[in-house]
Amino acid sequence: MGFFGFFNKEKKTALDKGLEKSKQGVFDKLARIVAGKDKVDDDVLDDLEEVLITSDVGVDTTLRIIERIETRVARDKYVSTSELNGILRDEIVGLLAENNTLDNETWDLPTDHRPYVMLVVGVNGVGKTTTIGKLAWQFKNAGKKVVLGAADTFRAAAVEQLCIWGERVGVPVVKQAMGSDPASVAFDTLSSAKANGADVVIIDTAGRLHNKVNLMNELKKIKEVMKKVLPEAPDEVLLVLDGSTGQNAFEQAKQFAAVTQISSLAITKLDGTAKGGVVIGISDQLKVPVKFVGLGEGMEDLQLFNRREFVDSLFGK
């Protein structure tokens, strides 16, 4: 069984519950635009465009979705409004597939090398350290040996929070004194992990966007130093975003993408918001796959993202 296990009925129920606010908003809007209409015409598509934009899918991504539906309507000549929901789901799933977003029920570590190194980036307050803690818990539950690195050395609270998660999960945390060079922490973390036969390394980093040059230089240096220990590191650069901030999350994503190469996304706090549509827009605009979604406070509430299940939960079957 792969890491995060199978996407079972229990996880699907948790996903449905976590996206309830987003689903209710979208579902109500969709019901209103097709009320009293038999077929999908220009008026329905105009209204659908407004529904998607106001659901935080984003303007550019919304236009792409509408264009795909228009093509399908033109091809099929007649599309009833009762078919619209299914067509909408299919086209969004197709869009996410083009961005390589997962549709797997499981995910496991590569077998060709150890440790697998995840560099985690994101601004303060998005749930970055909490996401790291939940990932560590899930990896450990899967029988993996995990080491955490506290490379956000500019905030004492960040190091302290990561250490608390390390104690809670039962995994070691490599740290240095406040103000230390983050690259030095990363070097020590990988050296320790390699010496002790760890399977996974997860490194926390500072999230200062007010000075992009410093952030870019810092992340570049961390990567260069890590390669001295493990030439293939990092295997993954995971950007954590707060889904409840809607389009602000997209702006953060663009800024991080400008300073470092992001390979995957984790969207947190989706259970407390009606802005779940932002997941679709961020993935589409960045061309970066969504890998994890956060749906609550519990350790198990960080789920492997499954595009079909997500879209079905968001728009209803």
C-alpha cells in the first residue's frame, strides 16, 4: 500500500465534508442559472462564467473552461441544462489532468534512492509548519524514518513550532541558533538523515516575500548546499498556500514561482472557506500539480489530492 493509503470511502466523506461550504455556494449558483431553461445557450454560459469567477476559479482559468464547454456544445449541437454539471466536471478534470495533477489513489516514495528530500516554502500563517507536521506523521505511520529541518532561522516561533511537531509525531528535528544560516541547517539535516538511514527529509524555510531578492538568494543557496550532501536534492519543492484567502493565495503562488522552481502544491484550510475553486485556478495558471489538500485540524485531514474526487465533491454529482 502506498503512502497516504487508498482513497477510500472514509476519505471521500471527509473530502465532501471539508468542501461543503464551497460546494453549497457553487451548487446554489448553478441551480439558479439553469432554472427554467432547457438548453445550454450563450446566456447560460455567460452566467456560468460569472459563477466560476465568483467561486475564485480565476478569470483566465474560467475563460479556458468556458471555451472548452463552448466547443463541446458546438460539437454536440444540443446540450441540455441537465447535462451541464457533468460536462463542467469533465472539462475541469481534463484541465487538471493537463497540469499533471494527481488522479491516483496512492502515492509512494521513489525506490531508486533515499532519503527523499522535500523543501517546503510558503509565507507565514498559511499552515506551512502544520502541514510539515502532518506529512511527517503520515510518513511515519507508513513506516518511514523521518527527519525534519528547521531552516526558518529568522523566527524563533517557527523553530519552536517545528520542534513541538517533532515531539508530537516522534521524529527528530535538526536546528541551530536563531539567525543561523538556513543553508547550514539544511546541510546538517541532510547529513544527519544520510548518516542515520532516513527515508524522508522535510525542511521548513522562511517565507518572507517583502524582499524577493533575499528570498531567492536564500533558496538558491539552500539548494546548492544540499546538493553537496545529496546531488539529487531536493526531490520536491512543495509550496503551501492558504485556500481560504482565495485569489490572494494565487498572488502568493505567482510570487514564489518567480523566485524558485515549485514542483507541487499543498492547499490548506479548505474546510473553513467557500473558496475551494481557487485550487483549480492556481493549478491551471501555474502549471504545477496540486498534491495535498488540508481539510481540518486532525493529523489525517491532510489528504492526497485526487482531481476526479475533488471536482465531484466541489460540484456535486
